[in-house]
Amino acid sequence: MIATLTANPCIDKTLTVEKFDLYKMNRVRVLRTDFGGKGINVSMALNNLHTATIALGFNFPDGREILENQLDSAGIEHHFLELPGKLRVCTKIFDRSLKHTIEINEYGAEVTPQNGEKLIALAAETAKRCSFITLSGSLPAGLDEDFYLECAKAVRRAAPDCRIVVDAEKKLLLRALECAPSFIKPNIHEFQDTFGCRVNSPEELDAEVRKVLDRFGLELICVSLGADGAYIGNREQAFCCRSAHVEVRSIQGAGDSVVAGMCMALEQDLPLDEVLHYGMAAAGDSVSHEGTQLCTLEGFREILKQDLNIKRIR
């Protein structure tokens, strides 16, 4: 079982236009509305890949119906603490011509530290029956930058065999690293900004990753490189690969699908290059769907057949 935690959920509204024009009226081709958030995306992808998952987090009264419709209909176990306030709305405008997404994300309702402690306790208790727990995304106002660190500490105490995954940015990520999570998955821009480096090749990236692995005692690091593919490395070896060859219809949930595929592979004790292959296959199929629709098992298996030119760096 793989648990996911989403402290700052949202309603994702995805608009698709042929070519976005800042100064003229834009005709929407596709409109989707989904209950979203990075952890929820990971659970949806895992469920589609027939891997057991449970989704945890906060929710608000206006999100109750859409949450129940989406997760219950998918058969995903979930436990969300409902709080007073309003669920934030995140609008994504996907420009087909540029394969580019414009994101307009609202702030969420404020959450008290006491409710933060309740979610940490829920995560720690749930982790006792899980192989992984993912801590993903931004935090709502009211929770400080130590939230993921405190959550990781609580999980480590309650369930020492549950591996912790952190997919967050800058201070949230740096503070969480003090508890040595199993792995992290920043994109290349997040990695460079967080660790204060600039890299121009897979070899340079590998050198910087090794410094971070040694400094914080992590198991492995995966860095997504956008259209250029991805990198994965641990203390013994490292690989890079290209992206899957698909028609890109949306990039929402791509990074979350990488996390899902990697957790799925690690749960099966697959070798490091296959962990990367699983993550990229899940992401490749996800970006071939409109909006925040995520990978399917059939699409995932088809992309696994593709040669992603996985190369060993060391």
C-alpha cells in the first residue's frame, strides 16, 4: 500500500485552446474539472496502474461532493479531514500550438496548526500499513515550513519501515531533508534553485546529486528534465533517459506520475534503470491525455515497450 498526503488540495479546471492570444478572445476546446493536488494525482495514477493506494489530506465543504465522486468511483481508499473554508481553484490553460500550460493558482483557506497536527497524526497512523508515503506539493496558509519535516519525523517514529517520499520546493524540501526521506523528485529548475547549482550535462547533474545524497543520507534522487527526459541516481549508479514519444495533450500530473511509477517499481524491488523506466512510462502516458486525466495501465504497458534510450552515467 502506498499512501499520499495532500495538504493543499484544489479544484483543477483545465482549459485547452488551439493557440492562446493574450489580446484577443480565446475559444475553449476542452474543459475539465477535477478534484486535484499533487498527492491526489499520485494516488489516481497508482490506482490506474492497479497498485493499492490510500489518499490523505484536507478538504472543505464545497469539495466534498467532487472528492467523493472522483475517488469513490475510482475505488480509492481515502481519509480527508474536512475543515471550514473554501477549496481553492487552480486554472490551467493548455496551448496546443506551443504544448505549454499557463497556470493560475489561487491561495487556499488558512489551516490552523492544530489541524496540521491532526493530519500529521493521521499520516503516521496510516503509514503503519504502507510501504511508502508521499508528501507532495505546497502548503496552505497557517502551516509553517517545518510541516513536512514534522510529518516525516512522526512517520519515522510510528512506521520505521515505511519509506518517505518528498516532492516539494525550496524551504519545504530543505527542511524535510533533515529527516532523510527515501527519495525526492524535483524538476531540474527546482533542483538547481534548491541546492544553489547550475548544470549543463547529465554528468554535471550527477556530480551535484551525489553531493546531496551524501549530505542528507538519501536513498536516491530523480530529477525530471522536461522534454529532455529524466535522471535518476543513488550512491552506486546513475542513469538518464529521453521522454516517451507521445502526442502531448497536457503536462498536468506528469511529475506526479513519475513519482507513482517509481514507487510502484521500488515496491517490486526492480533495478534502478527500471525504476526510471516505470516513472517515465507513467508520465509519458499521462501527458497524452487531456487535462488532469492520468496514465492507464494499457498506455503504461505500451510505453514500457518503447526504447527510451536509457543510458548509464556511472
